[in-house]
Amino acid sequence: MKREIKIALIVAGTLLLMGLSVVVFTCPFVRTTGMVVKGHTSVMNIQVPGLNEAVNEALGEKSSRSSDPLSEATCDVYTQYTVRFYPLGNEKDYVYRAQFKTKYDGSGKYGKNVGDRVELLYNPINPDIVRIIQDK
């Protein structure tokens, strides 16, 4: 009888420890602010519907198009930047990478620049687990 109780306690303890480790390493996040220390953004594949009509209009040919052709343009954006933050007083760098398709903006402000502040969530037990809070 003692052997079965010992086995049951070992199994129950193991399951409890596994459950606690999953919770500890995935759930608690702390909000903090970091600063972008380096970054790069590439805008590629700019697609402008009706560009031929706009070119023909500029060359003096008749066209029914009256709006700015870039107002309907889309592009693919590839961005990567490094955010430096200080979890529990220790310096930590996190590299954020993203790829998305968006409306083309002539200003070129698709990613973060060096010196920009970024809100992020990190796990205090394992600071390698980081989530960037996107501003929409």
C-alpha cells in the first residue's frame, strides 16, 4: 500500500510542477518601456493601380482619372529594429522583425527610428519572452 501512495504522490507532484512551470513561463508579463537603438525598414513592391492612365494624362493624352494615383497605392514593408530595455535592472536587447502589406505612405514612416520609445511586455522570470505593444 505504501508503494502505491508513493507512486501517486510522485505523479501528482510531477504534474503539479509541470503545470506551475507552464504558468510561470508563459503568463505573467510586466509592462515597460524600451528605446530603439538600431533599426532598418525596407519598402518594396509598391503597386499603383491605374499608373498607366496617370502617365498618359501627364503626357497630354485624355484620361477619365482625376484623383492622385498614389492614393490607392500599396506596398510591402519589411522592418527590423532592436529595442533596449532593462528588466530588473539588467540591460537586455530584443530584436523585433515584421513583414506586412499596407497602404503606401510617401512620408516613409513605417517602422521605428533610432531613439523612438516602444512599449513592451516581458516575462520577469524569463526576460527572453518579449511582446511589443503595437500602436495602431
